Amino acid sequence: MPWLRTYLVIALAIGALISTVLLVLEPLTDFAFLWLEWPGITAAYSFRGAVGGSTFLGIAISWVVNALSYGLGAFVILSAVKVLREA
């Protein structure tokens, strides 16, 4: 199952790219795509509210959570494409 590890790395890279693009587009689009970042924003708000932290830490948490959530979606899509290709 080496394809599983390969697809997981590719999916995480796609998730990180999407999360980075969303983070960069925030000020340029006047926060029009903020609804796409709710998983990360919720996690950052919950974590920072619990322990108190810097803004940089909140942005980092938001980026990681969004990368993981979009990476999971990409992994599901990549796995489905592989299964459909084999059938």
C-alpha cells in the first residue's frame, strides 16, 4: 500500500496550498472568502480562548487546521479516483 502514503502526502500538500492561498487572499478580497476558513478559525479561537496566546499562534493554528481539513477532502477525492480507475 505505498500508494496510500503517496496520496496522503499529496493530499496534505494540496491542503497546505489551499490554506495558504486562503490566508493570502483574506486582505486582498476584504475577507470575502472567510467562510471557507471556519474550521481553522474556530479551532484557533477555541485554543487561544483556553490558554491565551499570540496572534501569530492563532494564525498558525488556523492554517494547520485548514490544511488538515482540506487535505482530508483531497485525500478522499484522490482515493476515490484511484478506486474508480481500477474498476
